[in-house]
Amino acid sequence: MTRARPDAVIVGGGHNGLVNAAYLARAGLNVLVLERRHVLGGAAVTEEVFPGFRYCVCSYVVSLLRPEIIRDLDLARHGLEILPLESTFTPLPDGDHLVRWADHDRTRQEIHRHSHRDAEAYDEFGRLMVQLAMAVKPVLEMAPPDPASWRPRNLASMARLAGHFRGLGAEKLAALVKLMTMSSADFLDEWFETEALKATMSASGIIGTFLGPRSPGTAYVLLHHYMGEIDGAFRAWGFARGGTGAVSEAIASAARGFGARVRTEAPVERILTRGGRAVGVLLASGEEIEAPIVVSGVDPKRTFLDLLEPEDLPRDFVDAIRRFRIRGSSGKVNLALAGAPSFTALPGDGAHLRGAISISPTVEYLERAYDDAKYGAFSKRPYMDIVLPSMIDPGMAPPGRHVMSIFVQYAPYELDGGWNDARREAFGDAVIDTLCEYAPDLSDLILHRQVLTPADMEETFGLTGGNIFHGELSLHQLFFLRPAPGWADYRTPIANLYLCGSGAHPGGGVCGAPGRLAAARILRDRRR
Amino acid sequence: MCLKRMEAPLLRGTPLHPRTSQLCQAQNWRRWAGYVVAGSYELLHEREYFAIRTTAALIDVSPLYKYQVTGPDAERFLNRLIPRDVERCAVHQVLYTPWCDDAGKVIDDGTVARLDPDAFRLTSGEPNLRWLQDVAAGLAVTIGDISESLAALALQGPASREILQRLSDASLADLRFFRLTHALVAGIPTTITRTGYTGDLGYELWVEPDQAIPLWDRLTDAGAGYGLLPAGMLALDVARIEAGLPLIDVDYIPSNKALIEQQKSSPYELDLGWTVRLDKGPFVGRQALVAEEARGPAWRFTGLEVAWDSIEGLYAELGLPPALPLTAWRVSVPVYSKGEQVGYATSGCWSPILKRYIALAHLRSAWAEPGTELEMEVTVEHRRRRAAVRVVRKPFFDPPRKRALPGAEGVRGVSGSAPASGAPSGAGDAG
């Protein structure tokens, strides 16, 4: 490198690393991003795996990308176009279906078909969720205070938080506590009677966790769906034109615009420390890059247990990181299709294929899928969240052809006997066989199939355990506990080493908040 | 790609849609509860409005939500649900009523018709089945959603009685305001209620969906010589503002939809205190309403009349004649007193029959006395201005024929004036 020594190196060019880089560069720092792979984006990538067909290989929708990041980095100018993904179609084995549409009347009419009560409850439930999402939103936007610390700044932050929750009023506070403690199935049982509705809604509570809909604590994740809703017309929820990789590219473009440098195929082997301070990184090539600030966008286990020497860190911290739950529970199947599939429950290639398709007929179906995984098998009948990106953005596939992105749960990282090629294909077959029960013509349309197991995700994207969120989004690993008690402020026991990935608060999804909040922390520390 | 398939229509037509869609020359459709209904049939809705006020108009109100309440505890249930005293509701009587949540905030409003000692029919603006079932917990009552199995036609206007009488086998001469009768109308079994949303003489006809078109056609034939016209939502909106009748989602937000407390209203705040019988025994929201009654409501829902000179002057400054809202507006408009905002108007229009610019407004109680001079924001040529307005009693328009029996015209009240106190006659069936 002929350029000046960087002020900060960022390990990992995933979307959070890039967001962090953009914010640091915007503040005038000389920033260098180091990405192991040939493409930027980490798990938020679009790749032409099969000629002419662009796969959202891993992450496939934009759900919680923070509006302030879109504004601050002017991502629209850098090419980010978020297209509407407005419906959720749940085909049912008996040939019926449930679709939730963007249009209120239409959704009400559809739910009404299944249950008059549920059609009405749906509105009130939505209202409560919006109220609670409004209550939780400020928490997601702040760096969590440490409840065990007596530092004045921390106390003030805790006091603000306490005041915030007290201000909610008894009714909403009660609902919030229920949401934090109940299972999504039990919580939804209090509201609805339609199985397909409860199952499809509770599915959003289990994505990326190694829990079932009847596991306590899963209700909280229901809120995340409504987080996107409060941004309403801003529409941070949808499908990025060009696939999820387009989000990463837009952020990278913004970062470069602020002067950040980005190197691909530059895997970091070690984070270098001296006297308890981070001083740079060592690349696999043997190249050493010195920098006074090192930011890790990779998951906590990889950061602390692989990229550092055990002596670098306090024993209790290492312990906490080793105990951090990061069990991968999902797989991904991407298909190139000769045409749009037709579902028995709602034939044709209508508007219902332009949204999400959820294979979640009953709560019991989901719980049974979890049962398989609990005992070391992949689900024979898995939960699936499916999107046909080419129905929304025709540029994702050749004209008339389609790509199908299938998120599959459960596929345990620790499969009985371990993952190998044969088990990967068996898993892929289970997915296609299950789907063909709903869309029989699918198998004849498949031109190419890519199957990713949690082991593949670890291998390809460096996600420890194949966990898509850098650590499970369960309550004991959120907020001031993420990734370890006392270390939720993006700092680490090593001075000048920061964490900016999904393993930090507020966690996973293509939301960018950890990258942004970590940058704020770094810039504050630097001014001292 | 997806255009090749004809999908099911996204919005439903009412049972009358095959007929109304033939008649709707304006292609002006509005959404109402998941249905499409005519906004206006003609290019301008003015004639339809005048049909309501001077001859007769036929309005498709089928999208109303309707519930059948039956069982030995039906009366008990309704007494628990609504603030009015259902014990005092005779068979074949209809009550206008709001109903509240536990905090005494209005969820919805509609009519309760007593068909039999143990059978009632309830109408509402929003779906309420879940609420009704929850309030009915522990009571021997069955609540059926009959929204789709009952079509509704409103026949409104001064000539409505004569037209309907030509076809009806039951005498309408003694059918009083807010009473009902069962009849064969042109041979079609019909429940006739002397109710409506226009504040005029009028009836609502409740029939099986497959009888709706034959009934419509026979009424149209019978009314031809009287000047009967089909009327759409635009004409109805002007009429209901003149009648001072609040519209859910426009003039108030149902409490179960409100995101914050300030968006909710109590019956007192909606000027529906006359429906609240605190002395009748427990009902949902009573406790909160007792407290509110004692301290007085913070808000009032009143009429406003825009001073002609003021609005004319604002336009004259620019060399323009005054522009008046011939179509009712439904946006929130600030109302001021000496520069301080003291409320907001939620609906307004030019009243063609009164020749006045009127509005319905929520005002802080201290500024809600009739006669209070205030200012309302108006946009004149891209600029926000304030027009002088005066607080007036509702209803703005209240013809004696609305509640009179034939031959008793003019006995009970004077057009345009309001009763001295208590129950405003425009709001429904009180008195």
C-alpha cells in the first residue's frame, strides 16, 4: 500500500463493517476495510452462481435497515432501491391458503374468510405491536447502558431507560413483559384462532434462533416485524433491486465516497496487540497492516477466540464468549427456475408470488420441525420463508425465468454424524419434496439448485456455527448482554479493538445499527 | 407476466352493485368497508344532494356492519354494551347509540333495533364481532354477524314516505321516528326502520341480498314521478354534516384504533352525552364516564359557521370570488381563538340548502359555548389564512318532517333551530 497508514482497519466487509467504515470515513478517518472473499457484503451478497441467474445467496430481504443509515449515507444516491415486498402467502395442505396483503381491506377480507374474530383481532394486535415497537425503538437506537456500572453516564442512561418504560403505562408495560417472557405460540393464542395465521406470525419469532414457537421468549421477536412498519412510507422493508448484495454495494459506494479504501481477497489471520492495545492486523498473505484502531465485523467467537491469542483476553471474558450461544439452525436453498411455480392453493403467477411465501400451516407443524432439530436431525418437513426475487425485480433472472430463495429452518449445525455432501443433498431433497407438496410443478422447473447448510455458511461466510445473526437473538443475548455482560458498548477488553457486527447490540438482520453505533462509540473515544 | 390471469376482484361489490354500476355515470367509486360504492352517479353530486333534501334519494348502504343479537340475555347484554337504557327500548323501537371501552372512550356508534323482546339488530361503522362476543362472555346470548346476509337501502327525503307507501302493505302513517315495522314492499319481505344518516324524513330498508335489486328497481319505478334519484356518498356526506352526525374515522377515531390517548373521545366529548344513562346500572365504561360527567368533558363536538363576510373578504383581497367547498372536506383543520389553537374541525362543507359554510369541530370546552367567536384556518390561493367562525348548535338543518307524523307537520320543532337543552334532535332518536 502506498497510501498513508490507516487510522482504522475493519475486519470483514459485511454490511455492518461497511456501515462502520462509511461513518468513520465520513468523520475524516483514513479507513481500510479488509474482506476475505472476492465479493463485499458478507452474508448480504448477490452472486451469479448459475449463469444468468443472480442468487441472494444468504440474506434475501431488507427488513430492518435503519432509516437513519439510509439518510446519513445517502444510500438512494448510491443506488439503493428498495422495492415493495408486500404480501405473505401461506399455502395450506388442504388446498386453502391465507394471504396477508399490503392493503388493509383486502387483508381483513382474507382473514375474515378464516375467522371473523381474527380479522378484527388482527387490527388491534397490529395497533398494540406498533405501540410496543414505538416503545422499544429508542432502545434499539441507543448503545445499551451497563446496569452493573456506577459511572454517571451509565446511571443517567439507565435512568432515562427506566423513565421511558414507566411512561408506557400499565397496559403496555404488561404487554411488553408478556412479549419478553412468553412463547410466540402462547402469546398469539391470546389473540387468534386461525392456525395458519398464528403459525405464520410465530414463524417470525423463531427465525435464526434454535428455538421453537412454543419456546418461551420467542414472542419478543414478533415485534421486529412491526419495527419495519413504523417506518411506514419510508419503506425500509422490502426487496433491494439487484438483491441483498445491492445493499452492501450501496453502502460500500458511500464508504468509498467518504474516502474509505476497500480490499477484497484479503483474509485477516490475526489481530495484533501490544501491551493490551490493538495495533493492527496480520493478513493470511503475511502482510502486516498497522492501525491504531481495529474494528471487527466478524462474529464474537471468531473475533475473540480465533483472531486473538488466549493471553490477550481476561479469562472470564473468554469464558463468556465461549458460552455465547451461536448455534446455526437454518439452511438456504437457492433455485434457478425455468418458469414461475404454480401453487395448488392459489394457482398461477399472480400477486401472491410477489411477496413472501411461508410454509407454516400450523404451529404444530413448526414445533415438529423443531423437534427434529432438537435431536440432531434436519426437519423432514421444515419451515420455509420463500421469495421469488425475479418476480419483484425481473433483472434477477433471464426474461421469463425465475430465481427462488428458500430460507429453511431447521437445519442444525451439529447434525447427527456431521454434515457432508450426501447429507446436504438429502436436506435439499427434503426441502424440494416438501415444497412440491404445495407446488407440484416445481421439481420440473428446476434448472439449478444451490444448497447451503449451516456448515456451508460457516465455511463460505465465516459465520461461526452457521448462525446468520452472529449469535442467537434470544433475550439472554440481547441488549446489555450482547455479546457479553459489561461489553455491550462495542468496546472489548483490548483497548482500541471494537466489535461492529451483528454479534453486538442490537443484533442481526440487514439493519446496520451495530456498525453505526460502533462508529459513534469509536469517534467518542477518539475525542478523549 | 401476471397480467394474463384474471384474478378475483380486489374489492367487493355490494348486492346492489350490478344495478348501481349501470347507473354510475361518473365512474366515481369510493371504498367503504371493503366494498365499492358510488361516490356520485352523475358528474356532479349536486342534484343527488337536492334529491335528499327536496324529493327523495335512494342510497346503497349495504356495507354497514350488522349483527343479530338473540337470546334470553339479549337485553342484558346490550345494556352492558351501550350507555343507553335498553330496558326502556320498546319492541320495534330503534336506538341510536355509541359504545365505549372500559375507559369510557367511544369504540363505535350505530343503531340498535329491537325486533322482539329477545332479538335485536345492531349496526356499526367498523367490524365489532370480537368486541361484542367478548362483552357477551357469561351471558346467554348469541351474536351473529349478518353483515353479508342483509342488504340495506336508504330511502331518504321529503317524498320518501309517499313513495314507500305506494309499495308497502304496512301503513307508514303511524311509523314514528326511530321505530320499525315489518312489511311486504312490492311483495318483498322488508324490515323498514324510520332512520337514516341525512337528518331528514327517511327510511332504511333491510332485505335479503338477492331481493335488493328487485326492491331497488321497484322503488325507482315508484319514485320516478316524485323526482327520486340514486344518490352517492358525496351527497350523503353533505347531508350528514348538515344533520350534525359524526362519522367514524373522520370525526372521531375509534378507541381501539387510536395509537395515543389524545386520539380517543368519550361520548361527552362527541356531544353524545344524551345517550349516556349513568343511573341505569353497570355498563362498559360507566365508571370512567361517572368521573368525567362530574368534572365535565375537556372537549366538545360542536358546529361552526363560517362568517360570510370574512371568507368573502379573504378572497376579495386577491380579487377573487369566494371558493366554497361544494364537496365536503374530511381533513383536520385548526381552530383558533386570538391566535391560540383551541380545537380542530374535522368535516366541513358548503350547505346548499342553508346557504352557509358549515363545519363540525372538536373544541376545548371553554371555547365551545354557542356564540363564541373563533377563527378557522382556510387556504386561500396557496396561503394559510384564518376565517372568522362562530360556534353554533348542531344540527345545522333539522326539518320538522324528520320526526313528524303525517298531518302533524311543524308541531315538533322549527326548521334550523335546536331544542333548548339536552337531547339535540338531529343526533337521532332522543326526545
